[in-house]
Amino acid sequence: MATADTICAVATPPGAGGIGIVRVSGPLAMTLARAVLRKLPKARMATLAVFHDEAGAPVDQGVALFFPAPASFTGEDVLELQGHGSPVVLDRLVAALVAQGARCARPGEFTERAFLNGKIDLIQAEAVADLIASAHETAARAALNTLQGTFSGMIAALNERLVAVRTRIEAALDFPEEVEDLATDPLLAATLRDLAATLQTTIRQGHEGRVLNEGARLVIAGPPNAGKSTLLNTLAGHDAAIVGPIPGTTRDIIRERVVMDGLSLDICDTAGLRPTTDPVEQEGVRRAQAAAMAADCILWLIDDTAGPEPEAPPWPEDRVLRVYTKIDRSGRAAGPCPGGCAISAQTGAGLASLRAAIGNRLLGPGGTPAGGLFAARRRHIVALEQATAAVVRAQAQQALGDALLLAEELRLASDALGELTGRLTSDDLLGRIFADFCIGK
């Protein structure tokens, strides 16, 4: 994509620092290099130079780098000025570039140009922002793998298989006898089954990648006095919630952000669930139920000293992890037990097993993504679900012998995968994605 304008921005974080970088991209980059540096640096070679403003006055001295198109991050001519990290100096450099024909870049516009010029796909572009925003090492490694094409390669392989099936079906539409054979073709049926199964696996891996990238919401729920606030304090490492013997101490949701074994968790302590006539406690119960509905994992706490277990929690079992508490008083053995985990938040018994169980519930056996380490977003999972639904509908159309609708469903599946990588996209989607980037990236 040829762009008519040239953009510039400070590419280092705001504030004073040892080094400050100003980045330029576009057709005027070469002209601006000669104006600011009084010479054009050799391609991809660090050059010591004095930086000048639009009036020719020296502003700073530092290192200049010039990357001719298309061998640059954006695919355009790119100039980087690496000087001292004074906000005053950096502002003067940007003002000099703007005075001579550049304009200030929008958030994420450098990465957007890299995408539009085919240097990276949309998944990789999002991974740039995810890598910058990584809150822990595991998330950073996942984002880097995505930036290097791990996730994109999986999507490309799926799309190639879809295209191969579509090509065969659309070719058969011109020959009625071949269309009739499609309805009973066992190879086609097996291919569609395998595609649907592979997409389902990719969705599961995408959920794991989203948890690594965005973190997970962990809700602690259960009856009053089951030890919810005590467990929150133990996991957070400080007294985040008030703990007391009176049932119903917690009325609102208390949130703590915790990094546990390389996984970022937004942990929510909630009001005890029980029938009540107290309007304040009723609102607390309502909020607790709403938080649990939106959770990636629900720790359902059961007081092991309180006799019979309470009724089963009203949420999908695949999101519920039963936690038997106060085992220092009940005598139950710490660690994994049928249907959950037994702990004492007071003594710490069983907490290592609980952490492992949480990782297993969110990321699969061993707390490690089964399909490899890559970052994903909710947008990716929605697109994969749309592709899967279209392939399932395609299976039904094959059984009915409707080749035309079969081909259409497979086209919809392929389009959904195209939205993932940006092969099919809209200006509105690009605006939403790149608006979250920092300026200069």
C-alpha cells in the first residue's frame, strides 16, 4: 500500500530518560533525513550525527538509522533518530519534522502500516501490542511466539485445507453427476469431520492463549463463613479483605490482581450465597452470582467442618473447582480429592495443589497450554467459533446433498478465518485494534 503522507512520533515512553527515539515512516523519510542530519545515512548502518531543527539550529547529537523500503518494519522508508531522552529535545525534533512535511502519527499507525504493506498479518500486529503490555514472562513468551507466526501458521494451514475442499466442490457444481456423488462421498465426510475437530481443538488452544494474554478471572464463591476472604488474603499475600467469624462479613466484590505460576489472575472475593431478607446482602449475592457467570474459573468453597455439603453450585461444572476448606480442623488430608482440592488457608496445607489445580483448569494438564504457547484474544475465538459453526452446517448440507449450500458454508468458514489474519477486514475493525496501541508503535 503506497501512502502519500509521512508520519513521525516519539517511540520511547513519556518522561525523561537516557535515550529517546523519534521514528519517521513514509515517502518523505529520505528528504527529512537530509534536512535534519545534513546527510543521508547508509542503509541499516548506525551513523553518529547532529540533529537540526527546521531553522538549521542544532538540537541534539545521537545515532541515526535509515531503512529503505521495502526492507523496514513498515515496508516504507523509515528513519530513526536515537538521541537523549529529554522531552524538550524530543518535542523539538518532532516539531522540526512536522514543519518540513511530516505529520504526527496516530496510535499504532506504524504497526498498522506494517500490516497494510504485508509485512505482518493482523494476528501478528495485535501480538506487538500484547508483547508490549505483557505483565509476566509467560505472557511475553506467548506474545513473541504469536508475533513470530505460530498462531498465524495454524490458521493458514486450516484455511488451505478449507480452500482445497471448496475448490473440489465448486468444480463439481458444473457437473451434475459429480454433485450427486458428493452426498455419499465418504472421503469428503471424513475431511469435514476432521476440519470441525481441528477447529474445535484450535478454539480450546485459543482459550488457553487468551488466558495467557489477557489473564483469567477467578471467582471465589460459596456459602457464608466458608473461608472465601481468608483464601483471597492468602493468595494475594496481604490482608485485602476483612475476615471475621460473623457470617456475611463480605457484602461487595473485592478484587486483587495476582500473578500465580506465570499466570495473571483477577481474583474476586464475593458475598456468601444464602437466602436473605437484608436488601444490602441481597445485592451482594446478586453481584456474586453475576461475577461467577463471567468467570473463567469458579472456586466453590465448602467448609469441611460444617457437615453435609451445600447444594451443587448453579454453574457449568467445567468452570467449577470444589475447594474443601478448614481441613486443619476437620482432619481431611490436604491436596487433591474427588471432585476438587482440600486446603487450609490458615496453615497453607494443600495450597500448592490448589495452585496446580487452577492452572490445570485454565490451561490444561500440567498448567501448560497443550497446543503450544501463543497469545490470543476474544476476537480470535469468536472468529474460530464462526468458522466451526459454518463447517458443522456444511456437514449437514453434504448429508442433504445440497452442494451449492455446502460450498457457501465453506466460503463463510474461510471468510471467518480471513478476518483473523486480516485477509478480509474492515476499517472499523482496524480502528478498534490499533487505537489501543501506544503512539510511536
